[in-house]
Amino acid sequence: MNNNWNPGSWRKFPAKHQPDWPDDAELEQVQKTLADQPPLVFAGEARNLTSQLARVVEGNAILLQAGDCAESFDSSTDSIRDKLRVILQMAIVLTYSGGTPLVKVGRIAGQFAKPRSNPTETQGETELPSFLGQIVNDVGFTVDERRPDPQRLLTAYHRAASTLNLLRALTRGGYADLNQVSSWNRDFVASSPAGERYAQMADEIDRALRFMAACGLDSNTVPALHEVDLFTSHEALLLNYEEALTRRDSLTGDWYDCSAHMLWVGERTRELDGAHVEFLRGVGNPLGCKLGPTTTVDEVLGICEALNPDRVPGKLTLISRMGAGKIADGLPALLAAVREAGHPVVWACDPMHGNTYTSEGGRKTRHFDDVLSEIVSFFAAHESEGTHPGGVHVELTGDPVTECLGGSDDLVDDDLERAYETMCDPRLNGRQSVDLAFRVAELLRSNVTPTLGR
């Protein structure tokens, strides 16, 4: 797999969506500083995730990959904790209602960069570089704020490290204890229809835990009741950053990108002769690849061979992001081709990116019904092809934002102005996320199509 590969071999290939850094010498110095920092994650943790994803390939587990569209350097402790809480709530719903073990992967502790459709943005008569995520520049619309700054790579590393420290404390220190399920049911979820279903489920779990405790089984004797595995992931977009954090594992001698447990290549950068695929083909982490509606059979088979030539189960996750109106036509042929070729992949559905549009009020948004419709079609395509629908990949936040329309609260266009806070793409809020988890659980449990509200 690693013939003629090293962490910097991507530089010989065309690299799309890289910033126009103003000072190459400063960038090189920042990269050297990053290379001297401790790894954010460890190779053994990445191998553990690969093993868990292998269960998804076998049809014995489901993947939930969720988190922010683009993380902010200014995220507070409360905001990070609330994002984790929503992921845990969704996990409980999918595990308890769907009856399926769950692999939990966050878009967190590193999702600071975003590719953009246009390299520049125009407001009035002023044209400036597009906002590429806070790891590159700032969201404010001034020359200084939009200038790419290599020092931000160091800030991103330190922000990721502090976020990871908090996540590890929360997931190992008692916050994720199943006895806390009821306390996760905060007001903004509890007051919604999905929250009412969640509260009822939490009561059932509490009764089951009390019964288990009476039998001598509690979080002191069963560690799995007290803590959870939460892995990190982000799009491996900025290759200077990823290269600097790539380390050789002392146990196996293999290279691992230690910026996150799982990395993925996006729809815009997945060219087989491009720098991103070249970089990712050489690291031992579990990998993902986004597949849009124009993806061909030859392309997806080429991706499988490039990123997982040894056909290791759990190594590669293919994430379809086709849009509610296109997935039924685009996905089945890819499922059939990968199945016939014998590639052991996880299939996941990203129902967010193919369903973005501009609202009547001029806001970029998504409608909950479109998100759900794409997931329904994803499950239907797998049923028709006899393959396993491995999971979902969604953008969400624990904050009570109003960025996506619909859901159990039936948010409408006028609601977008109340709490539209994203720096890039619209995210599901906590209520919508829990509601979506219940709908997906219905599909997992009975493969019955939920009733669409629109």
C-alpha cells in the first residue's frame, strides 16, 4: 500500500482547495512546529475504530457520525458538552429503539476547514477570499480577516487538543453514564414531541438500570454502563496540517495521521490522481470518502482500490451525499458494483449536503423532510441491492439554533432569523437531531418507511 509513499508525497500531485498562503517560509516554520507537538490521537485508538467499523461492515452495528459543519475556535465548554450530549442522545435512541450496537464518531476536535464552491466572495462592490474555516481565515468580511494566516494551524491544533481533553473527561468521567440519560433531556428537547418520546424512553431505561442494579450489575461492575467510546473525525482538507501530524507507529511501523481517529476525503477533492487521495492512501487510519450524485462506478471502484487495496473490513467508509431527488437513481448501481467486486466497505448516508438551498429570505438552509427523505431512499436502495445500510453522517449542534426548516417544531422561513449562528452550512438543532434519530431507529427496527410531513 505504501510503495513510493511518504507523508509529503502528496506534494507531487495536484492539490485542490488549498489556501493561497501569503508566506511560504512562515508556513514551513509552522509545519515544523506542528511536527514537534504530541499526537492528538494514537494509532491504537484508530485501529480500535477500524475494528468497530468492521462490525458495521458485517451488519452487526451502525455508524453514527455527527457534529459541527465547521467548528469555531470560540466554542465554549458548554457548547462542546451540549454537542456531545446530542450525539449521546441520538446514540441512546438508535441503540435502544433500533436494537443495534452503535459506533459513535464525532465531526469534532478538528473540523475547522471547509472547501468552498467559489474562491472569492463579493459583498456590494468588495470582493475578498472566501471564508475557508477558522484554521485558515476568519468569517468577518475585511481584508485582514480574510487573509490566510498559517499561525491559525497552530491555534487549530491547540483547540483540538483542549476539545479532546474535555471529551475524554466527559465520556470517561461519568457524564456518559447510562444513569444520566434522563438528565440529558434538557428543556429545549423536553418541550418538543421528540423530547417527549425521549423522556418516555429514558424512564424505561431507568427502570431497567434499577433492575440490573438490584441484580448486582451497575456502572461499578459493568464499565460499559459508565463510559462510552467516542472517536473523532474531520475532512483531511489542509494537507500541510495533516502531513505535520502524521507519525510512524512504534508498534507496527505504519504511518498514522494523528490529527483524528478517522479522516475523510470530500466530494470536491477525491480525484484518484489528486493530492488528497495520494496522502490518505498511505495512512493506517480508517478513512471515508464522500460520493456525490455524479459519481460513476469506475470512480467508486477506483477509490476502493486506492484507499483500501488490502480489503481490510472497516478501513473504508463510503458516504453518499446525493440529494433526496437523486439518490434513488445514483446509489443502487454503486452498491451493486462494490458488492460484486467484494470490497468490504461501510456505507453511510450524508443527507445534509445534497439538500442545501437558499430560502425565500436569502438564508442557506435545509429542510428536515428532505434530510429524512434521503435517508429513507438510502435504506430502500440497500434493501433492493441486498446490502447493509451502515449509518448516517449528519451536521448538528447542541445549541438551540434555527438553521434548518421543518422538524417536529415545524420551523419556517421567518424562524431562520431567530438563531442562525452557523459559520458555514446549516445544522440540525437538538430537537431535530433527536427526532431524526427516532425516524432512523424506525427504519432500523422494521424497515418501514416513516411518514413524511411534507
